[in-house]
Amino acid sequence: MSGTIMAKMPAGLPSADAVFTWSQQLTKAAIYGGIAVGVAMALHLIAFWLLSRAARFSATQGDDLFFARIRMPILWLMIAVSISVAAENNALIARVWGEIGRFVEPALFGWLFFAMVKAFAAAMEQRTEADPDELAARSRRTRIAIFSRTAGFMIVFVTVALVLFGIPAVRNIGTTLLASAGLATLAVGAAAQPALKSLIAGIQIALTEPIRIGDFVVIDGENGRVEDIRLSYVVIRTGDERRIIVPTSKFLDGSFQNWTRAGGGITGSVVLPIKPGNPIGPIREAYEALLTANPDWDKRTGALQVSEAQVGSIELKLVMSAAGPTALGRLRPAMREAMLEWLRENMPDALCDRV
């Protein structure tokens, strides 16, 4: 009877024994896979619970930030490793994982390394914020930003290459192209020369530090603070909140002004013309008193100089210093206004007609 039934079944359908065997294999693979994933998640939970407990004894928040960034990549990597272990004991898992694992594993490792680089950079930047030395802090922030982005770019590049080489068709095409890559390399090198030049310039800026994040620079008639330094360009924020994008190579090929290169302080001046014949001493004493009372003065430089003497006027140069361009921008007009007000009240005859 069973032979008659089997004979009446369509030839393309699997037999009941085959379906039963497949269901057993799928059930066994699901059990192995489920146990592997469950063990990986349990180990991940325990490991990061212990790490979070240990991070509480740290004086900074860098450890918490680092662990938070790498938490998800490590979870998925542990799951992938556990599935690889399960594949050694189950043929079905081994067959499926052998097809997709060569893409998933490089991607997960690349994700982990990329997250570790970014987490380390974020932790270092957070630690740098507590540094009392502003110049050293800006220097470290610049190097951290450039080197972390360079490392991130290299990790992404290598990861994509490993994933693509896991595809047989791509691997064969790549092998064929490598055999005749001489002329292609020259063409690609010539086409990518501007990008490579900017990339190398970004690394050179990190090493030589002609500019740093937070420096006040003047380039092509525009001035502002360096807000960010990328591998290929620099973002400069002007006083009116515009953002100027400048290629990194331009800071190495041409000249520019860096007002905060040697230190955080900056010096400026205000010219105040008065009529000849008036005593300079009282004006100097008033200027020094008013300058001392101004909170934007950093007490480095403060002097009144006679810069020029003409027939109808004498030019007094009020030299002053501040911690940065923003503070100097407030200090100069404030001192000009304060001195004009003092002259109006105490020496009105000294005011020059062209003030």
C-alpha cells in the first residue's frame, strides 16, 4: 500500500522521510544556535556588569564612555564567535555560517576597531578638557581629532576590502586587474593626487601643528577661530558665525597668520589723538587705572605710548592685552570709550577735533 502511495506522489516533492530528516536537522541547528547565542549574551551581560562595577572606582568618566561605545560591537562579535563554535558541532550551521560568516566577521571586527578608536578619542578629549594648560589642551585635541579620523578611515577601508574579497566574483576580478594594474595605478594616482595631498597635509598638520583647534587665524583676508580640523579641510568660524572651509594643504603651501600660535594671549592697541600742550602723565595714570579695572585685561601688557606728534595733534597709543581675540574685541572699544569719557570730564580742552 505504501509503495502505491509513493508511486502516486509527484516526482518533484521530497519524501516524508526526507522532510522528517530536514526537520530534525533544522531543530537541532536551532537548538545549537539558540544555546550559542544565549551563552554569548549571558557572558556579555556578566562581562560588562563587572566592567561597569570596576569603572565606578575610576576618577574620570572616560572608562564609562569607552565601555558604552564598544558595548554593542562586542555583543555582536561574541554572538558571531559563539555561532562559529556551534558550527563546529553542527553541519547545517557550518554550511550556512560558512557562506555568510566571511562577510559578517570582517565587518564586525572592523566595527569593533572603529568603535574602539572613536571611544579612545572621546575619552582622551574628555580628559583633555580638565587640563589647566589651554595651549597644551588644544594641541592634544588637534592630534586626537586628526589621528582618530585617520585611523577610522584606514579601518573602514580595510574592512570594506576584506568584505569585498569574500565575494568570489570580486576576488577574481581583483586578481585579473592586479595582473595589469601598472597603467591603472598611474591613472588612479594622478586622479587621486589632490585627495592624497590633502590627506597627507592633515597628518602633517597633526605632527607639526602650524594650527590647532581653537587657534585664531587670518587667511585670505578672513579671520576666525579654527573650529575643526578634518583630514582634507579645516573649518574656520568667523566672528559673524560664518564657516569657512579651507583645504588643509593651503595651510602648508601658503602663508597665514596665527595669532594664538605661541600662547593664548593677544595684544592690541587703540590710537587716541589729543591736542598738543596737555600733560601726558595724568592721562597715563588714568589709563592704567581704567585698564586695571577692566576684567578682560589679562595683565600681561598695558602701556600708553606717544606714537606720533604733529602740528595740530599728538597720537597716544593705548597698548593692551587680553586672553584671546574675543576678549580683546571687547577690551579695545571699552578702553577707547572709557578714556574719551575721562578726558571729557577731567581734561576737556585735550580732546582733539578729529577724535
